[in-house]
Amino acid sequence: MQAVEEWPFPTLSRVVTSPVFADDGSLQTTRGHHAKSGLLYLPPDGLKVPAVPDHPTKGDVKRAVDMFVDVLFGEFPFVTDADRGHALALALQPFARALIRGTTPLFGVESPKQGTGKTILVQSALAAAIGDVGGMAEPHGDEEMEKRITTAMAAAQPVFFVDNVDRLVKYPSLASALTKTTWQGRILGKSQGVSVPVTCAWVITANNPQYSDDLSRRVVPIRLDAEQEQPHTRSGFKLSLPSHALDNRADFIWAACVLVRAWLVRGQPAPADDVPHLGSFGPWRRVMGGIVGVLGMPDFLGNLSRLDDSNPETEAFQLLARRIVQHFGLGTAFTSGDVKHLAEHPDIYSYIDPSGGRGPANGFPSRLGQFLTRRVNQIVNGWRLERVSTRGSAGGKRYRFVKKAKGSR
């Protein structure tokens, strides 16, 4: 009798409810298992997607773009063209996920105030690929975030969607998950561990969020602004969303597949050279930037500087560096204890100290030292933070700011 572990079960990499492209560019439109990719396509009863042309015409592409950009997204108050293009990328990514041989970033959907349509935008954008999308409440702390990620990955959820996140978004486990193609964790309430592929879309919504350094480099922003005091009171919308997207899911699936296939049949062109790079998300940039570029959507990734302007960790470091240099001057060594009083500023300790902004607590010099150590050799305000040799000295780690060498990168 053959041992159980030797049974030749077929590979199962992903379960989907809409047609998606395999890594070889083929599109599975028939119910069942796709041997090459390991995809299992289980469409809901009654879903009948119109035939997707092998070579979409310009008319096909225009109709598909219009369905998303003009119809589905037409009444959302996007701030820039980049925000609109990123919303389209969010809608298309699940269909093209297997073509992206690497990790994918976090879509951060934001607005100045609640009631602007962030959740509805996410639900509408993902309706074609996923169907009805529900968001989870913000976790209480990073430990809970890690457990939720593990649960979601073990269940092969197609989207990890956290709705209404607080203004400061600081979750090391989420930042870590965004860099992994395989997630390892322990299932909540069990001693059992899991090791599963990461194929989901990552999404959060928030009002004027600020991201930690680790997360800000992994976010693709989508900003909405109704420019109204009470945006939730707006009326006169032509569509009821996300109901329209769900009711017409088959047509939007057709449109999404047309847009991805249009990029494939044109030879999978890379995005334009002026499209900014996004750290370790090069494969994602190439595929999604290439698709959006073929469709003529301008300024892809053109709003990333917005994240730098609102990063609390960067702002805290800039302010602390100014206070230290003003007090000690350039080139003078100091310890975290020496500059503790300079860090006792609300805009600095409220980020460094996890006491909730109530003031420096016990152990603050140690946390301040960790904050500085993580930034050794970084340049801020034109100065470089260096570690100073501690041989033969006491008093802990020592640092100094020096002027950045002219012409250095």
C-alpha cells in the first residue's frame, strides 16, 4: 500500500472565483484545476463571463478602460492622476498576480475625513476579482496583527483588508509580510505552525495616515478628497456602489481580463523610464506599471513623495537631529543619555516612546538609543549620523553628526 505522504496529489497554489492569468500568460476560463499553475477556479453559480478576445482591439481596450475609469471610478474624488491609476492597479492586480514574480505593496486608500468613499472604492475595485469584500477592524497592537496575517494566509484569503486604521500606521509584522513570498506563523489558539505562499492583495483605509519608516517604503497611496466639510452628506450619485460592480461582475471581469491581455499581446512592455522605483517591488512595478502604461494612464507612482512629507518617524529624526546639532555642534560625540532632554519634545517622544504621548517613561534612553542605532549612517538635514568607537570608554553607545561629504550619494 502506498504511503499517504507519497500520494500524487496535484499542486494547489491558489483558489479563485474569477478567471485569472497563470504565470505563462494563459487564462483559465473553465471551472476546475489548472495543472500548470496549480490554480483552482471555482466560479459562483450563474457567473457567465463574456469571451475574452485573444487579441483585444483598440475598441475592446477603450471599452474596458471606460468601464473602470469613467464608470466605476468616475464619481470618486481622486486627488491626482496617480491616485486614479493606482485604483485601477488595485482592481487588476488579482487577475495578474501570477505574472508578478515577487511581492506586492500595500495599497493605502486615504482621505482627509471619513465619509469620502474609501471603503466603497476598495469594495468596488475588488468586486470583479473577488466578489463581496469585507474589511476587518484595526488590530490592537502588532501581536494581534501578526496573528491575523497568519490566519488570513492559512485561509488563502484573496485580500487582506484593514478598514479605518488609526492615523499612525506602525505594524512591524505587516511591514515584514509585505517583503515575503512565503509567510510562516503560528495559527491562533493552536501550537500548529503554517508556511504558506503570499498571493493576496494588501489594502488599508485611513484618514490622513502617517506610516512608520518600514511601512512608508511599501505603500502605494490612493488619495480621495471631496473638499467638503461633511463629505458623507453628498448626494446625486449616478451609481449605487459597490452594488453596481457586484451586479455586473461578469462584465467587469471581462474588462479586467481584456486589459491584462492587451499588455500580454503587446509583448509585456515595461513601464516608462520616468516611473519611480519602489524598493523591492520591482516585479510588481514592471507588471502593473506596464499594464497601466499600455492603457495610457499617466503618472504611475507619481505621488510617492506624499508619503515622505507625512512620515512621523522621519520628522522626529529631523527635529531631533536639529536639536542635537544646535546643542552639541557637528562632530561632537554623545550618548542617548546625553541627549535625552533634547528628545523630550512632543513631536519626538510621542513617536519613540510607546507610552501614548504622555511623556518620556522609564527606559526612554534605551529606546532612544535603539532609535538612533537604527539610523546610523543615514543622512538627515544634510548631516550623517555616525557611530563612534567605544573602546576604552564607558557610558554606552556614542554617536555624532558630521557634515555629509560633498558629492556623496
